[in-house]
Amino acid sequence: MSIPSAPEPSAPRRPRILVDADACPVKDEIYRVAARHGVPVVVVAAGFIRVPQDPLITRVAAGAGLDAADDWIAGAAGPGDVVVTADVPLAARCVKAGAAVLAPTGKAFTEADIGMALAVRDLMTDLRAAGEVTGGPRPFGPRDRSAFLQALEQAVRRAARAVAAGRTGPDSRAGG
């Protein structure tokens, strides 16, 4: 299987959804929104992951390296793409590359708030390393799934409009 990458600069750009799939709880929702809009999905994981047989869905086994899947996604993400990840450092890399980035809860990571998200993540990591019990995130629930569906729908529409208009700057992002 060939590994898809970012299109050449001269190639016509079309929105796509890049999924950090190893622990993604909303893959089925992503597939539904992508099918509704005819948007390709690239499902990236460290190793083999089952995906539906659909010409719009491509699977990438990035390898077992520590951040192989993250590195692949960050290298491929760019303007007009929607990235789905709960990984804050990966989200920061993708925002910097110009992609719209959503957490599985529907929260958009933007240039305006990614610095704070990284700082909070680093603080919590330091607290856990010092032995503090931080409790972790609340359980993923139906409200999160619903918020994600709404946010992804909006992000895909925004990306498609921006690509069609030849705009792939900050206003084409999930939170822009």
C-alpha cells in the first residue's frame, strides 16, 4: 500500500482528515462525516489498524518508533487538512503547519490557545512525575461524541470552502 502524503504545491488541494488513530474513540464518526462530504481520511497508527473498505479511507502503519505516527501526521498536515488528535504536542505541530486540529471531544486547538494547552500539559506531566495524583481526564461520554461530530462537520465545511476559494490560511482552521 502506498503511503499518501501532502500534495505537491502545484496539485489541486482538497481537504482531508488525518486521524491519530491508536487511541481515537471517534473513528466511526469521522468516517460518517467524511463519507457525507466526500473527503478522504488517512488513518495513521503505529501498526496495523482495521479500517472500513472504502476508497476514501487510507490506512498508514507508521512504524513502532516512539513518535512515528505523530511524525508522519505532522509531516503530512497542512492548510486545508483537519487533524483529529488528543495529543497536545502533535496538535501544536499541526496547528503550526496550518491544519485545523480537533480533539476527540470537539475542542479545537488554535494558534491562540495551543501555547496554553502545551503549558498545562507540561505542568500536569511535571506534577505526575513529582508524585501528585492529578486524576486524569474525565471519561469520554455521549456529549463529547456529539460535540465532536458538530465540530468536525464545521471544520470540514470550513476547510472545503477555504480550499475552493484558494484560501488556506488561519481563517480555514477549525477554530478560525
